Amino acid sequence: SQKIEQNSEALNIQEGKTATLTCNYTNYSPAYLQWYRQDPGRGPVFLLLIRENEKEKRKERLKVTFDTTLKQSLFHITASQPADSATYLCALPNFGNEKLTFGTGTRLTIIP
Amino acid sequence: GAVVSQHPSRVICKSGTSVKIECRSLDFQATTMFWYRQFPKQSLMLMATSNEGSKATYEQGVEKDKFLINHASLTLSTLTVTSAHPEDSSFYICSARDLEDIYGYTFGSGTRLTVV
């Protein structure tokens, strides 16, 4: 089965800087990869989806890259704000079915 | 956008009792709903996949007789934790997949279950 690792359990970034989070997977390359935000005591909220044939996807201050050779996705938040503080999860679909497997998550804290 | 309503948000129950959690897709139809469990500082772990009108598919290690799932309509799935024990205390989250958007997974706000 797919093993998904997000390299930092916790990450502290100064306000205004760019936060970069990493998601690595070990087995097959999925057709797409998703990033979610989760606040304490809440369910995940979908942020971005990137397909295997896309190198980069942007949405406002968010940018996601997908490198199927490295088996890695990077998630960037530019001009970070304290309100961006949350746990960020990457998720991949299982091969051949519609189940999602989640990464371990990175707890991001933006320091004012 | 798609909205999934999950109730209750918090529940405390006595050991040995059963608890039902509801998950509704409010503005879309979902043939498939997923139930996850999340322990503190851990990621979401899939418990089961429920399809409307058929039996749920459980992940390895999840007791189907303990976690009863019913998906009676295209907008409602329920998870019943039967004979709950303190080790069942966790954060339970449902997700629904939109029929018309194969990439769309919308999550409920979660249910914090505490068994005392």
C-alpha cells in the first residue's frame, strides 16, 4: 500500500515569508494528489488538486508542484499570515479505487 | 460549494452504550461516503467505505460489528459505535464524494466521541 510522508511534523515560519511543505510517497504515482487544511477539532477542507500531468497549480497565495520522478509534491504558501496556521495534509487516491490515503500532516505555525 | 453536515459535533457516552453519528450531503448526491477516525496528533485513518444501498466495506482491523454503517440514501450515511469503550474515544470524520465531481471529496466537521 501507499506510504505517504510529510517531512515536518511541525513547521514555524515568520509572517510574510513563504512556507514550503513536502509530501513524499513511496509506491505508484497517483493520477492526482490533493492538499487539505485542517484546523483543530474540525474536518479537513480541500485546498488544491494537481494531476499527474501537471507540474504546477496555483490558487491565490497557494502553489502546488508535483514531481512524479521524485514522487514528491511541494505545497507553498507565499506572504504567509498568522491565519494560515493550521495542519496541512496531502492525500492520494488508492490505485484502482476511490479511497483517499492521507499523509502524516504538517502543523504549520506562522509567527507574527 | 458542496457541504457535508455531520452531527453531533461532540458526544460523551457511558461505556457499554451505543452512539450514532450522522453524515449528510446537503446540496449534492453522494453514492459513496467514507468514515475516518483520527487520534490526537495523528492523521486520518480510513475505517470504511459506504455505498448507497449496499453493505459497507471495512478496512483491515476495523470491526464491522462494532462500527455499524448504514447508507440508506444518496444523502445520508450513519455510523453507530456499538458497546462503546474508552478506547473508542476519538475524532470521527465522514467524507462524501459528489456523483458529478469524481475529484470532489467533501468532509464533515467531525464528531468528538468521549467514552467514560
